[in-house]
Amino acid sequence: MNIIEVKNLVKSFKDGPDVTTVLKGIDFNARRGEFVAVMGRSGAGK
């Protein structure tokens, strides 16, 4: 059984007239009892 399910996630940031898409079309699920970590370099916006 999934406790978290994400389908077709899109995340964008607007800076004045500019739009930067940082995630596009992300699918993800986590099941009960699984451990999940978000990793990336310092300053990456985790």
C-alpha cells in the first residue's frame, strides 16, 4: 500500500518575467515501511 503517491509532478519558479522549470513529469511512490531520502548538493533547494 502506498502512503505517498505523486503523478506527473511539475515545479517551476518565477523570477520577474523568467520562469525556470526544475521538475517535470516526476512520478513517485513510497510504501509503508520504506525509507526515502532527498539528496543533492548544498544550495540545491531540497
